[in-house]
Amino acid sequence: MKFILALITVAALTLPAFGAVTPEPYVATYAVSYRGFSVGELRFELRREEPERFVLEVRASPHLLARIFVGRKALERSVMQIDEEGVRPLSWFVEDGKSGDRKDGALDYDWDGGRVSGNVDGKQVVLPTEAGLQDRTSLQVAVMTKLLRGEEPGAISVLDSDRVRHYSYDRLGVERIRTEAGEFETVLFVSTRIGSSRLSRVWHAPSLGYLPVRAEQLRKGKVETVMELLRLERKVD
């Protein structure tokens, strides 16, 4: 669940009054498979609440067997500010949709005080902030925002549960791929972390504002999780 929720972000080009490129509200639905077996769908909704305040919510629709791990009411949410400086998360919340709160979490960012605090997986979390720090949901919006602004994502710090992990997000090339939502020219990126046997590949479609249309997670060179775009709906502010 953590990786799936962290894989995908969606964004499209718009130029608001304050002059910075920001994501356009949307609803995107992805089919998810694990080791070749369909496990359900994920629905991503990005909405703008204020000119610089955005909310990204991810909801799961697991198939029967996948409900062992993820409930039908599973939800992950990140509230973030997006301005000329980029994406800065303000709060994060996750509910796994099952009884109990062992795998739930909530974090609040105090940027002036230089710390992020809350509870994740039943543990109290208090950590210092650092420049560019993202949570595992806002991360994806941050990557897309950089691409929309003509920047390379490069090195990214991610708050995952009770620790900060450091990733690189590097361009590999261009590919044309076909999904249920259509055929797209894409830019392929790979995300890696030093010391990890896992890596992620994400295909972003420039024609959709660098919306990811396919994402894969590999472990020891073998594909485990795959997500592909099924449908996309633009939302009106």
C-alpha cells in the first residue's frame, strides 16, 4: 500500500495569478497489478482549495483478495502549498480502511519551527524539516511540478513513516506506450535509493501535463507492481 500510494502523481499545466506553474485539478484512475495479478484500482483526486493550497487524495478499490491488506475505505491525503518556491507539504494523513489504527497515521509540518510531528503506525514521530522535504503523497506532486516548470527532479528527500529517505529521480529517455486511456509519447524516469534493491520506473506524458500513464516497481530486477492509467477527468476549480 505504501509504495502504491507513493508511486503515482498527476498534474497538468495552468498559470494562476501569482505567476507560478501549478497542477490543474483532476481525477485519474489507475489499474493496479501485483506480480501479474490484478489487485484493484486507485483513484487520485487533486483539488485546489485556495490559490496556493492544494489537496491530493488517493482512494483504493481493492479486489476481493487484496482486501486482506487494504480496506475498501483506504485513504491517503496530503495538503500542500504550491508557489514560486515549489511544493511544500502542510499535513499528511493515511487510513488503511481496516479495523484498528495500527497502520494509520497523521503528520503536521511546522516549517517556522523546523519540525514535523504526529503519529504513524502507532509510533510518535518528531523529526526536523529540511529544504525540499516531501511526504510520500506530496512527493509526486512535487516531481510533476518541477517537470512542468522545466526543471529536473534530481535528489528528493521523502518522509516515509518515521524516517527520511533520500531518492534520485533521473531521466532515462523517451518511449511511446499504449494504455487503456490511449497511446502516448512519454518521458521515462527511474527512481532509486542507495542501499535499496527496489527501483521505480515512471512514464510521464508531456501531452497530459506530465501525468504518469504507467509506473512500475522492480525488486532485484523483477517487476512486482504495475499501474496503468484507465481514465482521466479534468476538474474545474
